[in-house]
Amino acid sequence: MWLPGALRLVRIGYCIVLVFLLHIYWHGCPGTNATQTAVSYNSPTAMKGALQCWRNSTLSGRGKYDLLITGCGYSATSFFSNAFTEAGYPLGHEVMESHGTSDWTGASRHGMRIHPFQFNHIMLLVRHPLKVLNSWYGTQWNFQQWDEEIPLALHEDLILQDRVAFEQLKGEFKALEWWVSFTLLGENMAECFVRNEDISAEMLLQLCHRADLPDCDSKDWNSIVSKNAGSNAHNKHHDDRATWAHLEEIALTPLDLDILLHVKKECLRFGYTDCGMDFKSPKSTN
């Protein structure tokens, strides 16, 4: 008579372990922030211009779609959508197509638009924070709505969880908080990353193979890169005013300075050299 009860306990234990493992995948290890990581990509031996990977695919062919490319917005997600669609692998831009999507909201822990467990492969796209900020200067997005109609609970995914404090930030520091939060969220779920500045035919070929797409070697990736170079949904809004010196000058509160320092450190960790760490603000006492 004890056997059914024991089997129930085993099943309950299995479910608890499964939920725990899913929690670790989705939120990070217990006791850590999901947006914190120690992996560094700025070593002298790091391959520039190549896909840099640190783990295998999470779903190993069991997902509904082949590929999700994500990270912070304004990083050329539209380029990847256009390039892979032209190569014969329909990849949506902020919409789902047959092979997946290229969508910054895919990094959200709260399923802002899509859920990561749908994808066999997830790749992180990183762009220099000042370039992302320049795109924001052009659009002046308010971080409250998407497509001017859809309310966006963006604060739920930010490292800065205090919504009131976030709303009181200058637009520049909202944009930088968005950059660092969604870059790290994307890293937390991705298996590989590539820098926007390193886009090349060879990198697209590597990405195609990594996503287990068919006939990758038969595609003219050089032509695809040339044709889609500069394709960016926000090009017409682009601005050039973002500099580290300007950000240091307008950082008036301890929170501004904390966000700026965090962004600089992550900028360096992702292999960039122009990260403002050699600039000292006149307000600095160090």
C-alpha cells in the first residue's frame, strides 16, 4: 500500500527539481542577480569579428523556431532580419517568421512579446553604448510605450527596480540603464554573442551554421552584407552628440554616476576600447 504514496513523492520531487532548474535558467543562480556575470570578452586572445560562444544550445532542436537574436534595442536587429530573410531563412524583425525573429524584447524575463523557450538557438547582439545612445537621441523614445500604443512594463526588467527613481532619471541615463540591463539579460539566456561593429560575411556564415540552418555554405553572404549594410530602422533619426565627456558633465546624482560606471565596465567587458574609463569628470574626487 505504500507504493502509490512513494511514487507521488517521487513525482513531486521531480517537479520541484524541474522548477528549480527552470528558475536558474530564467533568473540566474540563487543568490545572484540575473544580470550579473563574470565572463569577459576583452582579452587579447578574443577573436574580433567572430561569433563568441560560451555554452551549447539550450533546447537542442526541440524548439518551435530556429533562432532568436536579441539584446538592447537600436543594435541592428533589423539588419539580421533582412540578411537572413534574403538568404532564404525568414527571420522576423519584432514579429515571428518561420525561422524565428530578431527582437530586443526577446531578452525580457517577463515575456514582453515572446518567450525564449520557443527557440533552438539564442544569440546576443551587442552595440557600443554611445552608438545606442545616439540612436535614442534621434528617436527620443519615452521608455513607457511601444509603437505609441502598447504600454510597456520595461521597469520590470531593469537592474534599477525602483520605478520612481527610473522615471526621475534624465533620458540619457534611462537609455544607458536600458542598454546595460537588456545586454546582460540577453547574455544570460544566449549561447553566443556578436558585436554590431563586427558584422561580416564570415560572421553571418558562422551564425548560420551555429543555428543549424541548411545550405549555409551555398549563400552569397558577401553580397547579402553589402546589400543590407547600414539597414537600420532608426537610421533616419541617428544623432552624433553622445560622448563620455558629455555624460560625465550631466551626471549630477550618485545614481547617474553609478549607471555610467556600470555601463563603462560592461563596455570594456564586451571587448570595446573606447569606454571612457580614462576620462575623469571635474566632479570626481578620486
